[in-house]
Amino acid sequence: MFAERRNSGVLDLEAVEQATRDALHQAGARLLETLLNEEQTAEPRQSCACGEQARYAGKRAKKLVTMLGTIVVERAYYHCRRCGSGFAPRDQELDVEATQYSPGVRRMTALVGSETSFDRGRVLLDELAAVELTAKAVEREAEAIGADIAAREQAEIARAVQLELAEICMEEIPILYVEMDGTGVPTTAAETRGRKGKGGGPARTREVKLGCVFTQSSRDERGRPLRDEDSTTYTGAIENAAAFGRRIWSEAWRRGWSRARKKVILGDGAAWIWNLAHEYFPGAIEIVDLYHAREHLWALASKLFPADEKRRRGWARRMRKKLDAGRIEQLLTTLREIETDDIELAHQVALGALYFERNAERMRYHDFRRTGLFVGSGVIEAGCRTVIASRLKRSGMFWSVRGANAITALRCSRLSNRFNDYWENRPQAA
């Protein structure tokens, strides 16, 4: 490089950077290898998981892919005659049990695997960190970390359900919101076999139920509610409503549900959301997302006036005024006064009226706004896009339930700003 500079008068800075990094990585790998292979005293026996004493059986080499390159570590190895298993205690100390990748490399695979496709993650690791892995290795390690996060969440949920949660003496929360929604994730044929889709045909997706919790402490100069910055946390999985109910309840208590002066449940009109609200959050203020309610009105208007746009728009605007004002009884009266000989249309109008009747107390939007509450579930809808769709619903992707749940847990952990805590505490809790 220096000869080239002398000859041409030009220095290729990028080439120098790359060569310097490669050289430092090689030197660092050798240094790390030397450090890890320093002479250590091997105990003649070690306790085995079966309860017996395993005997020292010499040293065994293990290849490790590290952030600096591949190294070879010599560890004391023990064999248990009783159960026939062998193990190297140093692996647990270094956090490399049952893996050939160092903690630093596994953390990087979790980060890229949670953000982009596994193959693209492989490319990014190579280009940005000079760590060469296969796409399958990125997938395996990222999903393993996500699965571990999910398992620990389930353990916390089980403890929360089984134990009476104590009141925590901390600062009171003015308003705490819980929002819930579901979004379909494309899965393999094996995961949808025998399931029907929304249109009656075979299912192509499985629903991820996603929940979020956030707080509100203030309003803007116009009296509109402001979500507290960085207060949103997420939790979700492909699971039935009963399991998700325990999940979102645990998250709400973790965030301070018992310390909130006002408690609000926000969601669309899905029955499972309000069933969970009644079971796990009795006494909370329940609000149906205003924009979903408006969509119901526009859908009805399209059925009532399919060929007359002017009448359709006029009718929808009049109904929207009643809805926005929370005058649901007036809206219901208008719907029930509609007369038609079209049986199918009459059925659709009756279903629309039933939707507004069932949710009447959740649609007092004027009162909710007057007290400074959110009336839209935009946070969870954005969460469905940000947490789920941006990673799991890309073109050509098909997931197993296990894989989708692992990446969902990993993304929820990262976007809730909990991943660093998980990673720091993981070895001690293992």
C-alpha cells in the first residue's frame, strides 16, 4: 500500500482501513486464544447433573467463532460413568455450552436476525463486522435467543398467575393504557393444515396476538393527550386468547397497573379483546377505537348506497357526527329505521346496529376526549406494523409457529428496551 502511494501519490484509505481491521482481528484472535488457553488447574472430579462425581478425562479442543475470528480453546473435560455424559465446566463459564459461537457473535446474530432476513443478516455480519456465518446459523442462533426470551417470559407469567402480586411502593401513574390487536403472519402449510381462513378457504396465516402498555401524564396546548416518551412496551405470540390474556395481564402489572389512577383498555371491536378486558381488567375504562367504528359506518354506507356516491357520503357524514359526539342511541335509532326489501342488506344493517349497541358505552367519544383520553388504538396498530409486519410479513417468508414466536419475543424485547437487561442477566439466570 505504501509502495502504491509512493508510485501513484494516492492512498486508498478504504483499503488501508480494511487491511488494518483484518490485521487487528487476527492479532486479537491470537491474543484471545492465548488468554483463554492459559494453564489452569484441572480438578480430579466435578459434580455431574445426575448427582454423581464425574472424573477428569483430559483436555479437549473446541473451535469457537468469535467477534475477532475463529479460535481454538483447550478445556478440561469430565466423564460420568453413571449417566455416560461428558462435559467441560469451562464451557458454562465462557457461556458457550452447546454452541460454537461466542456470546458476542450470538448477540450480533440476535440483532441482525430480529431486523432483517437471515440471509441479509449473514451479509451484514460479513460486511460490517467481518464475521462469516451461514444464513442457517444466523437463523438458528437468533431463534434460540428469542426462544429463551419467550421461555423466561412464560416463567414470569406463570409466577404472576400463581402468586398474589404485592403492591409496589412507587410513584403513582396518572393514566395507564393497555391496547390489544391481532395480525396474520404467513406460515408453512404444516402450521395451517385443517384451519379455515377468513374467506372460508384454507388458511394461509396464523394470528399473532400483540399487546402494548404505555402511560400518559400530560396533554398538549390544545388539550389532546400525549403519550409519555419511551413508555411503550410490547408483548405477543401466536397463542389462544386465554394464554394471551395471562400474558397481557402480566405485562400490565409489570408496568404498574395497580399504581395507575386511570386504567384504560383500547382496541377494535373484536370480541376476544373485550372478553379479556372483563376477565383480567375489570373496572377499567373501555374504549373502542374511533377509526374502526368509523370504518363500520362507511362500510354500511357503501352497502346502502352502492351506486350513489353523493348520498353515500352525505349519510356517512351525518352518522359520523353522531358517532364522534358519542350519541350512539341516536345512531341506533337511525339504523333501525332503515327499511329495505333486500334480505341480505337488512341482515348487514342489523349486524351493524348490533355492533354499535354492544359497544355503546365504549363509544362515548365526546366524554373520553373531554377528560383527555386517547380514543384511537394507533399505538398497537403501529406496533403490528413495526414489531410484526416489518420483520415477519416480508415477501416470500413462511414461518413455523416456533420460529415466529421466537422472533416476536426477540423483537418485543428489543423494542421494549429490555434486550440489554436480558443479555446481561442471562448467564446468571441460566
